[in-house]
Amino acid sequence: MAEITLTKKDFTSDQEVRWCPGCGDYSILATMQAFLPELGVPREKIVFISGIGCSSRFPYYLETFGMHSIHGRAPAIASGLTISRPDLTVFVITGDGDALSIGGNHFIHALRRNVDLKIMLFNNRIYGLTKGQYSPTSEAGKITKSTPVGSLDTPFNPVSLGLGAEATFIARTIDSDRKHLTGVLQAATKHKGSALIEIYQNCPIFNDGAFDTIKDGNSREGALLHLIHGEPIKSTTHAVVRKDDGDLEMRPLSEINEVDIVVHDAHRVDPTYAFALSRLHQ
Amino acid sequence: MSKTIVSMDQVTIRFAGDSGDGMQLTGDRFTSDTAILGNDLATLPNYPAEIRAPTGTLPGVSSFQLHFADHHIQTAGDAPDVLVAMNPAALKANMRDMPRGSTIIVNKDEFSARNLTKVGYETNPLEDGSLESYKVHGIALTSMTVGALAHLPLSRKEAERAKNMFALGMLSWMYHRPTEATEKFLTAKFSKVPDILEANLVAYRAGWNYGETTEEFSVSYEIAPAPQVKGKYRNMSGNLALAYGLIAGAHCAKLPLFLGSYPITPASDILHELSKQKKFGVITFQAEDEIAAVGAAIGASYGGAMGITSTSGPGVALKSEAIGLAVMLELPLIIVDVQRGGPSTGLPTKTEQSDLLQVMFGRNGESPLPVLAASTPTDCFDMAMEAVRIATAYRTPVFLLSDGYIANGSQPWRIPEVDSLPDLHVDFAKTQENFQPYARDPQTLARPWAIPGTPGLEHRIGGIEKANLTGDISYEPANHDFMVRTRAAKVAGIDVPDLVVDDPDGAEVLILGWGSTYGPVRAAIDVLREGGAKVAQAHIKYINPFPKNLGEVLSKYPKVILPEMNLGQLAMLIRSEYLKDIISFNQVRGLPFSTTELVEATLEVLNG
Ligand code: SF4
């Protein structure tokens, strides 16, 4: 029996939220609290399991069941829960360090097993809780406390990684776009199996402005490609076309014909197309 | 030809051969047939860590020792009465354990110049007189097997492979073992490959017939069934008993059983066995690593299942952080540690008791949890049930220790009546106003087990210190001090049975054992008492908390001997807890204690 009368307030716990002012986590939390009533699942059947990091405080602020576990292991704990309790809706809350560094192994195996988990990866491309070291998604050359002359490592692209791990649902969204994030949550919770939701999340303290190009009013609409099933993939200035070798590329709208724009197919089983999409920004 | 039948009260046989010769299977079959006959028995498999070391070499030798008797026995026997050696390597590797006068049956076909050189025999021991003081039977096992199978469409190699069944048949004749069960077993095992099935059956029967007709053996032996409590018996290894105990425990607690595990020697058989038991509501999850295995078990317990993870020492090391989380969450969890030789990879297929301090203390912070240790293969069943009782009643992770010796060793097990099993049911928290996830039961100090899906109990838990009662995050100094002490008090207060002391003569010396030393200690006690020595015996199965009367027991005996397959880990715990000096007797050779060693060590104390 769905409790349709629940409101955002019913999903807000009595705990004081303790992220830094301006942290992108606030808007993700607000979106989630607003989304849960419309999910139609009673509060007691929803579980949030997190690892360690700023984002992993998330479960404390939701009036559902929740576990703030240990670093990197949330997908493993959540797998045991969802396998033995298929009646529950289980979310994993994780960050780029938690999911892709210390918990990388659990992350890829959770995806390939395709058990019913919704993995929300808050990607701020930095270690926040330990006060500013580079993370596995930090761009190469990043200068941080632990990389005074710039990091040497090639970063992970979480979407590419997820595809390589045989994920059956992947979306990328951003903390500040409540509407898009809500749409992604709707689609992910409808999906039966593991879903990876990468959320670009700004950390104003240690990596401010990491996603400004796609947030800034002037650049945003040019830089953002909205992926909508059955519609051509384009921004206000650019579009995606197929090259002669079959690869995808972004070209200025002025240089191409409208008919050549790739039409998005969200359900394609073969992951090569999705992989090519995941590489576009690079 | 009429043959003499001699009655014996006990025999120890060791089957030894190349890893590829099927000695474990041969030993297993002989053991099962022996259990059916009703002898008491104990076994000791010994095999290399390599799956197939080079053929015919010493490192490739695998063996299986079985001790069976018409009376109650405790161990697989110190020294074999009979060695079956399938090749020169098996002979060489095992000769040092063979007492003079014992019987040695060898496959003489394998004693070629090349095979002899491979293991460093300069001359053929079957011919050079070096085995003069033994009863040696050189049998052409390979060629007789191949001969018996000549009518089947098999390559020579395939035919040779059935020689272990020839040997089994021969020994089964010699010791009057029933054959139906083995024939049934083979039929089931090879039902899809009729030629191989036929080969094994024919070789098995040919071996039996050979024993019956050959002049090589003029005597066969009878060992009468041992008197035992009425009931239905079967042969049981420790790992199997442990798996069954977990199933029975979860059943008695009315909980689904969830096992998260990662393959590791010598614990994998628990995963294998539980994987077959979906019909009992068992879910098994082969995780990506040891950490995920325990993590998934914690997740399952959180959801209201009996979460279990099975592993060995190196796996415990990897799981420590997650076990600490379970201590903090105060959820039921069982961690089965089938100990093996360490440190690091150590001796994966050999036994040791050296994880005790790791499981007691190998976590960050004050992280107490109960530790249980099974004493014999069949005791693994009872202790697994105890682990379920304690984990669920006290909402705590529990360590259950076994080791390679009892995990792979076996003994007859009386199948219990299901009605005789205890009720282990505990209640989940029910819907209520102002629910407090860290309010405690005044008796057990357990917090409520509040599973997702219960309306009104929505709450958050985690690894950060909890405020008493509410379970909210708390960095309060006084609260932390209180919670640390409360978790310790909860474990210290766990109800465990008193230590039972066996001391008919008012002894001054107590032999204390724990875990798998039970059999060897018991056997030594019998020998010592037969020789007129006064010794008391007690066996610790609950290491944390210790039985309440342990201090009192220790104070009664001026001398306490504690044999351990480590360098004195339990002795260290007992000394620090009771300020009682302990005479340690330690060995870390990857093998159980022999009765003789324990007898000698005790006599030294008695006379010293
Ligand atoms: S450090 Fe960064 S990510 Fe962490 S709470 Fe502060 S702003 Fe948010």
C-alpha cells in the first residue's frame, strides 16, 4: 500500500545537516527528499547505505532506514541486503573516492551482478572529508595538498568505467539541476537491477567551480548535451554526429546537417554506443 | 583357498599416493564404509597445497589416514599399522612414520628405475633389504587394474586411473568392509560417463576378488562395531558438520541463512555445502573478495537474516574493519575461521591454532566479541548452533574457530532428532512510538534488532560512535566511555556453560585443551591413566567470555599444562586474566599433536 499522502517533510529526519555552506550535497538532498514521496514506496521499505566521505552523511538526513558504513564497502553491504530482502528499495550513497578508489572492486562487481541497487555517486573530483587531496576523478595535473606539483594519474570516467563493468543503467546528472536529477531518479528507480547515477557535485571548499562550464548561465546551454530517448543529441551550439569510422564526435551546429545528428537510443543493448557517448567531453 | 580371519580391536591405515592418484577419495570411501559398519573412527587427510605437483615427486604426495576401532577412539592414530603406497614417492614420504613390524602394501609397478631416481632412491627398497623389518606386500596394482579393464574401450591411461579403486577393493576385502555404499557412490558419481563408471566398478570388484584369491594375503581382519548410543549414524567431517550446524541453528532461530564467502583453503567446503541447500532457505553469495563477503553478510543481518561469513586466517585479516563495524552496529553476525598455518599464506592445507589472538584483538579500538572454538569434527555442529544462539540473542558478531585438522578430519556422527534441537528464536523489534535503537535489554544488554520494513522504526545506524539510547552520532567523551564499557559488559555477560573437569582420581596436574587438541589430549589422558598416572582434563570451547568457573578450576590445580598448536596464545590470555602460571606445550608443525608427544610431555611435568 503506497502512502501517497507523504510529503517532503515526512522524509526529513530530525538531524542537523552538517555540510559546508554552499555544498552541492544540499541540493541533492533536497531533490531526494522531494522525490521520495512521489516514489510511492513506504518509508520503512527504503534503505540508504553509504560509505565514508562527505556525501556518505546523506542517510542521516532522511527519515528512512539508513546505514553509514565503512569506507568503500557500501555496495557490498547493500548487495547482501537487497539479495536477502528483495522487497526493499535500496540506495547506495557514495563519492568518487569511496566508490572508485578504496571501494573500486565492490563498485564494479555490484554493477556486473546487476542486483537491485541504485548507486548514487557524488562526484566532486576531490577528497573533501580529509580536506583536499586529489581523487581518482581529479583531472591530471591537479595541484592539491598531496600533489603539490600536480597529480600524475589519469582520472577515471565513472560512466565509461560503469559500462566496462557491464552496468545495465547509467546516467550522469548534476547537483544544481533539480528537474534533471529528479527525472534520472525516476528512471533509475523504475529500472530493475543495478543503476549507476553519477552526479557532478560542487565542493565549494576544496574544488570550487569544477563544473562551472555546465552551470554558468552563459556557457551552460552550449556545453550541455541532454540525452533524451528518440531525440537528436544537441546543445544550443553543438551536436553529435557519427564519423566515417563509426565513432561519435561533437561538431558545431553550423557545420552539419540536421539529418546527420545522432538520435539518442537509451535502450541499446550493445554498450559501444554508450561508451562513445561517455567519452564525448574529452 | 580358506583364509584365516583374525579379530582386531583397532587398526590405523594410511593411503598414500600422488595427488592425482585419488587418495582422498579412496580414504573417504573406506571411511564411509567403515562408518556404515559401525566402528568408531577418526581421520586425518594430508595433502599438498599444489593442485598437481609434478607426478611422482615428494611434494606431490597426498595421504589419508584412518583409525577405526571396536571401541571409542579420539584421534586418527599416531602411527599407521598399514601403509598403502601407490608409488616410491609415497613410500619415501611416509616411511618415517611407520613403526617396525607394520604392514606396507606398495604398487610395485611404479617402482621403475626412473621413478626411484626421481625421489632419490639409489636402489629399489623392495629389493635391497631396507624394508626387512616390515611386512611388505609388493602388488602389481597398475598392471592388474589394466588387465581387469582390458575388455573396456579405454586408453591405457584411463584404465590406469582406476587403480585406486583396485586398492580400495583389496583393502575392503582385507578388513571386511561393506561394498554396497561405494558401488552406489560410484554409480551416482559417474552416471554420465558409463565407461568410466564400469572401469571403476570393475577395478573395485577386481581388487576385492584379488584379495580373496591371492596367496599374497593369507589373513583378513575383523573389527567389530563399537558400542554406541542408539541412533542413526553417518560419517561427518568438521566442515560438513559446521555447515549443517549453521543450517540447523538458523532453522531453530527461524531465520533465513545468508552466507557471504570468498573461496579459501581450508574453509571452502562450507561454501560448497551451503550452496547446495537452497531448499532450507539458504542464500550463498560468492563475493568479489573477503571484505565484500563479510559486508554482504552484515547487510543480510541488518535485513533480518542470519548473516554468516566463512574464511581462514588471511581472510579474517581482510575482514577486520567490517567486523569492527558489526561490533558498533550490534547486529548478529557469525565469522567462521577455519584456521591454517600462518603467517601470510603460510601453510594453507595444514592445521594450526594461531589465529586466536587475531580474532580476539585484531581490530581497531576496543572491539570485544565472543569467540567459540569447536573441539572435534562433530562438535562443529553443536558449536555452530551455539554461535547462532549467541549472535542472535546478544546481537553481536561471533567468531567460531575451527581448524584444518577437524575441518577435514571426520568421525561418526549421530544424527540428532530435529525435535531435540533448542528453540533459538528471538523477536525483531515491533512498531512502537519513540523507538530507541540503542535502548538495551536489561538481561542481555542486546539492543533491538529493528529490521527495515517495520513501520515507525526508521532510524540510522553506522560506524560512528552512538549516543546511548537514541543511536544518534555522538562525540561526547562520557558517552563514548560509557558505550565502550557497555559493549564490553555485554560480551563479558554472555551466558556460556561451565567448564567440565574430568578428574576421577583427585589429580594435581590438569591438562587444559582448546579447539582441535581435544582428541589428542583425550587419547593421551587414557594412556596416562592406564599407566597409573593421576591427571585431570578440561577442555575450553568458550574463549570469550571464558566459562565462569574457569578461575576456580585453575586455582585447584598446582600445575596446568596447556598444549597448543601455536606459541602459547591461550596461555597468554589465561595468564593475564587469572594471573595463573601455565605450563605451555607448543608445536607449530602443521600437524595435530600425537598422543605419544602429549603423554611424554605430561609425564615430564608429573615426574619433574
Ligand atoms: S568539503 Fe566539500 S564536499 Fe565536503 S561538505 Fe564541504 S563543500 Fe561539501
